[in-house]
Amino acid sequence: MERRNWTLVTEFILTGIPTTRALGGLLFLTFSVAYLVTVLGNTLIIILILVDYRLRSPMYFFLSNLSFSEILTTTCAVPKMLAGFLSERKSISTDECFVQSFFYFLSGCTEFILFAVTSYDHDVSICSPFHYPMIMTSSLCVHFVILSWVGGFLLILPSAVLKAGLPYCGPNVIDHFFCDSAPLFHLACADIRVLELLDFLSSLVLLISSLSLTVVSCVYILSTILKIPSG
């Protein structure tokens, strides 16, 4: 098919969860409560850590960033899903779709890296308690958090740019409640094999690196605990 014959779509339809009008209202209420609890709970955690000087330690600093990441992840997807429960036409513009997808995967990737950083913090606090204040300085913690967000950004940036640059000429129905990568790829009027491979490799790098650091930290922690005399 020649490019001049393509009619590019300007919006996508999110099928989400098929519902009737009555069931849609019930699901809206249920997920609204869950969303508010998630956002308010994580916001409360961040506020408590900021105002209580006793919680100003590396562990709680990383926890506050995890809470912020959780708020961003849910906010990217859930409000649009809630609107779909009450709307007949569950549409989202292409620009809004790509922005939603970008920030959703940015916060998700960053969360994986932050979990690995948090496990390292636990490793140092248990295995080297006397050197912990000298190792986990405020400056190092800030750098860890910045590197987590930068790492997540760099991991998803190539895929996000290429995904937004693909031609979408219909159909425009996404069988999901948000703009996930796989359904978007299959709506493109182009060869997506390279893009799928890039997406797979970036996910693999993220999973292997973050899980490896987490497992190694857990092994060191367990080894240290087992060496403690039972008496």
C-alpha cells in the first residue's frame, strides 16, 4: 500500500471492559474508590515523610519516590478508564494516547529500578550497619533516584519515539483500557518486527538488571542473617 493512499486516524477507541450501563456505573464507583484510596494513601505517605524528621532516612526517601511513581502510573491509566465506564464512545486522541503510554511506561520502568535500589539500601543497612551512614549519604540517595528516572526514560524513549512515528491508518480499536504498546503496534500500517524486538530487548534489560540486583541483595541479606549466632 502506498503512503499517499493512507488515511491516518486521529483517534483510537479503547474497548476497555465491556459493560452495560448499570454495570458501568457500579464499576465506575468501585474503581473510583480504589483509585482515590491509592492516590490518597500514597500522597499521605509522601507528606508524612516530608514533615516528620524521624522518617528522613534513605529507606523512607526511596519509599516516597515509589509512592510518587505509583500515583503517576495509576493516574496515567485509571481516569480514562473511569470515563469509559460512563461514556458511550470510549475514544482517545492519538496525541493523548502516546502521552499516556509514555508516562505509564516511564513510571513503570522507574519503579522496577527503584525497587532494585531499595533492595540495595536494605542490603547495606543489614550487612554493613556501621558503615551505612557513610555509604548511603543524602547525595548518593538523590543520585540513585535521578538515575532511576533517567534510566527509565532512556529505556522507553526509543520505543516511544518510533511508536509515535508509525502510520496508523485503521482499524483504530484498542482492545485494552489504556494505550498499551502491543495493541498499538498491531494497529500500525507498517512493518513492526524491529520495533517489537526493540521493545522486547528493553524489557529484558530492565527485568534482568533490576531483578539481578534485587536477588543478589537478598542473598547477601540472607547470608548475613544466617551468620548471626542463634544465642
